[in-house]
Amino acid sequence: MTSSLVGSEMCIRDSPIALKGYYKFKAGEVYSVEGQPQTGKRDKCDIYAVMYEAENNSIMLNGDNVFNSDKLVLLARIEPEDIVESDEWNEFTIHFESVKGREIDDTKLQNGKYKLGIVLSSSVDGAYFRGAVGSTLYVDELELICKE
């Protein structure tokens, strides 16, 4: 069970439209919660990107606030229940959507007041010690599409 931040959170000066790529996902054999095996449950991976307002490096989102922070402006996410478990590459395109009606402020955007985080995790709840040892997520040809 592992979680990864690909690249790093970065300042961005163009509005993102979508995140594209290919993934292969295989869940580990035994799903557990805090080390206790659970029956009838399979692990799921998580693929998402967030754009949020940040004056500087004083604000960094994490697993506890990434989906509910008042700084969150845009979210692009494959719903974990839509993930296909396969040895074959699965193409995905996820579009950024406004969170709670928030919009990008062009002046703040040009002044580098937004950050972008891209998260690719082999266990959707791995940060909470829920998942399966051996779950594997491969991602290839990851592309961030922005307005020109």
C-alpha cells in the first residue's frame, strides 16, 4: 500500500482544462484496515489533480483537506468506483471542474497565486492504512492540458 505525489505541487499560470493519460491497475490480494484483513472488499487506486489558491508555500493541501479546503478551486478526478482493474492500458481524460462555484481569478493566476497538485495512488485510502499490500498502479503519458 503506497501513495505517491507525482512531480510536485507547482505554481501555474495557465488554467488547466484536463488531465490525460493511461493507467494499469491491479489490486493486491488481501484488503486490510489498519493491518486487519477484511473480506469482500477490493482496493481501488486514485488519480486526481487539484488547483488551489496559495499565496506562497504557506499553504499545502494534504490527504486530510485536499477535497474540502476552502482554498480548493478546481478538481479533476477519476471516481474510484470507475477504475478498471486490468493488465491492459486504460486511457483516461478527466476534466477540471469548479469546486463550490469558485473561479480562477486571472490576476492571481498571472501572479502565480495558484498551485497544482497531481496525485496518483495505488490505494485510494492508503493514507488511512486501508488498502491491499501489493496494489500496483502504472501511469504513462500523463499530460496536463491548459488553456492557451
